[in-house]
Amino acid sequence: MIGFGGGPGAQLSEYGGRKTSAGEKVRSMIGFGSSVATTPAALREMLKAAYAEEAAAGDNATSLSIGCLLTWMNFHRDVPLEETTDLGPKSFTYGPVPFEARSDDTAQVYSVAVKGIKPELGFQWPLDVYGFVAARDNLDCKRNIIFRRDRSNCQRLTTEDSSLVLTGPSRAVLASDIMNFEIELKIKGSRESEDKILSFLVIEHNCIIARSSYGKLFRETHTNKYCTTKLLFSQLRDAVEATIDVKVVEGSWSQDFCPRFVARTKSFPSADFLLFDPRESMVVSDEGTIQLSRSVVTVESDGELQLSVEAQEPGSSAVVVSDTMRLIPKRMGTTDGYFNIGFCKMEVCVSWSLLLPFL
């Protein structure tokens, strides 16, 4: 099964019961699932047909996305398209550290937002959205999930708040050659057969060319037949991986305030990497460990990692109390510190690790 969503019955209903085109089949099977088994060779032929069809129809964004997938399949024939990386963080925090491990260029995703929906397609705010966003690098060539929700756990997007609540990556995203971002989202209807595609997008990033733009935030804006999608990310030079864990050690988080945990790097001080999104409900284990939305970040080895906690007024971005710590990156091991915001004291443990350029 590839991606999320319904099988072929749902697809026929979505397109009015008519025979589906190659492009529609590809968007259904790759983006949101199909119960019909297909071989890599058959999928490759379907991609070729879909590419030609979308290009002829003038949908350049979709045809380019399909072309990126086709190119990836041709170069990585031994890795199934839908596989998710099984590599986690903290690979070399405690050693042993292999000779080939090193600091390396990485990609850091800050936000993904949906804009400019098409009313003529029946799209109206608010939207209940599910699907996934993933990065695909050359370490294992598998999807590194940045956002994922299934149909039973949609995120509601509004005109005022249309950015996704990100939950990844599960490990550092390498930026050493060519990498892809895959964005595949669907709108939940009253029944599964009425679900509609919102975004089918593959963004190719040439990491080698981007080395001439260190210190630049990449603001990718792509419009296709469904909506406009915005991706904000950076490419960090010579970075190490940092995994953040936070634990309440004194007091408790006040229910009067919304929590916001943020990571920033010295090279991008205005780019907030949300570790905990205030739109989410805080989950604290019996031992006091806070379940962060995201915990894996990267930071330049000669830079600085800034971690902050903010207590915000409900329904507002006004910060009532906050605390910040600044850390010098390590190549391995851990760094401990504390947040103290009066009603709550939290222990912070940052686990450092070098990266593998290849497996």
C-alpha cells in the first residue's frame, strides 16, 4: 500500500464514476493508497503515461512532480517508493563512532502551509486535511516523515491558520546532493468516497548549487490545479544532529497557559523550529517527560543552538513568561540544562550525534 486513503472504489467515486486517467491513478496510488498491487515496472510505466498526460494538459506543477518521482525510481530501483526510513536519531551519541561519521550539510524544515485553495473545485475553509509531508535524502533514499495524519486524525486548516502541525523529521535530513520534499494531502469529505486531493507535489532541491546560498532561507511556493503550497526551509553547513528531551522536575505546567517550545540556530535567529506547537495539547508522562511535537534538529558544528520555552495566553501569541538557554554543539555525548518559568522547572537533555554520509 502506498500512502493513505481509499482504494479504487473511492477513486472511481471521486471522479464521477468515469474511467480514471493515468494521472488520476498515479495521484491515488502514490499519494493516498490503493488496494491494487502493482510492480515497480508497472508503476514506472504508469508514471510515464501520467507525466505525458499532465504535461499535455498544461499542469506543469503536477507533471514536474511526477517526473521527479520517475527520476527517483530510475536511480533507486532497489528501494520501494513508499518505504519510510527506519533510521532514528542519536546514532552515535554514546559511541562507538565509525570513521566515516562526520558533520555534514543538512536541511531544516520550519513550516509547510496551504494557501490559495480553488473554490471552483468545491474547496471551502475550513478544511480537514490528512496525508503526509516527507523529505527524501541520499542516506537510505526513504521517506523521512515531517508530517503525517490519517483520515481519523485530520488537522483543521483555516484562512487564519493554514500551516501544518509538523512532527518530524525522525532523524537529521542530509543535504549532500539532490533531495526531494514530497507533499501529499487530501481533504476529508463526509464519507471516504467524497475525499478530494488537496496537494500532490514533489519539490527537488539541488543541495550542491545551494551551497552558494548558505545563510539563506528557502521559500518555495508552488501552485497547481488544487492550491498553493508554501515550504520554508534552510540548508545548514557542516551540521551535527541534536535530539531534545524535556522533563518536568518541579511543579507542573499551568493549564492557564499554552506551551510553546522553540529551537533556533545562530545562522537563522529569526527562523523558529517549533519543538512543541501551542495548537496541540500537552502530554506529560507519569515520569514528567513532555511529549514534544518535534525533537530532532540540526545545528552548525561551529554555531550555537538556542532553546526557548514560552507560556502564552490562550488564544493569543502574547508571552507571559519565558526562559532561554544557549548551547555550544558537541560531536557526541549530551548537554543538560534547565528551564525555570516560576510555576514549573524543566530539565532539558540535548543528545548530540555526528552523521553518516552514506550507509
